[in-house]
Amino acid sequence: MKQFNHTVKSLIIAGLTLAATALVSTARADTSTNAPVKPDLLTTCPVSGEKLGEMGKPMVFVYQGQEVKLCCSGCKKDFDKDPAKYLKKIQDAAAAKK
């Protein structure tokens, strides 16, 4: 039984490590092209306009080489309906910072 518990703990740790590694690599590069990801410089959600972090940890993902930060998973549905609209907001913010 002791060996079983040790094996289960090892598998859990391995799984968590794999999941964490996948999240980190997604934030660093667009895996579809291996190109560096363009950072999302907005401090507000491009969908709702809410300040990021006010509703908990922002939802962060990469869409066509662009990092996208949304205030919540509910905004992801709206983003998916018209991604170009929201990508433009993110890209305009990056251009304004230059």
C-alpha cells in the first residue's frame, strides 16, 4: 500500500508539472508558428472594459500570435464571435505605446 501511495503521488506531481509547463510555453510562443507572442498591453478587458484583475485572475490565451487577456471566461464567448474587433483594440494599444 505504501508503494501504491508513492506511485500515485509521483503521477500527480508529474501531471501537474506537465500542465504547468504547457501553460508557461503557451505564454512565451505561439505554438502554431513558433514565433514570439505579441504581448497584450491593455490593463482593461477588450470585451467588457473592466479593469483586469478585479474579477479574479484574468483569462490569458494566445490567438493568432497575439496574447489576449480577458477579465473572465464569459468574455471569451464574445471574443470568439468577433476576434478581429477585440484584436484591433489590443493592437491599437500596443501601437500607442510605441
